[in-house]
Amino acid sequence: MATSSKAKKRTVRLASGRKRARQDVKLNAANSSLRSKFRTSIKNVLKAVATGDKVKATELFKTAQGVIDSIADKGLFHKNKAARHKSRLSAKVKALAA
């Protein structure tokens, strides 16, 4: 029985804690939206690479770079993770030229 009561989400008593909980909901929604935008931009580039459309792939890669950089600047991902994604995507786009 003790474990089931621990599993419940407890309401915060302090006003500052309640405010923190409200803010966390908003921040979580914003971060989820940005993360989704990040994934979508990467998928779009990968789809263009898969079809072999170099022009579309380079265009989508340019927009994806901006999305990746902005998310790294906001601190959602580490800068190295952003750099890794950009590097791998650019390698795939460049491989289309060969």
C-alpha cells in the first residue's frame, strides 16, 4: 500500500512551488514543440536525400541548420549534439553530389 501512495502526484503546498509547477507545464509544452520541429526538419532532409533530390536536400539542409542552431542556443540540446547532427546531415547531402 505504501508504494501506491508514493506513486500519486502530490500537490505542492507552497505558493512558489505551485507557480513552479504551472511554469513547468508551459516550458514542457514549448520544449516538446521545439523538439518536434527539430526531428521534423531532420526527417525532411533525410527524405530528400533518400529520393536523391540534391537541390531540395541542400535547401532543406539550410533551413534545418537554422532550426538545429536555435535549439542548441536555447539549451534544449548540447551544442556538440547539434554539431553532430549538422555534420552527419551535411555529409549525406554532399554524398549526393558524388
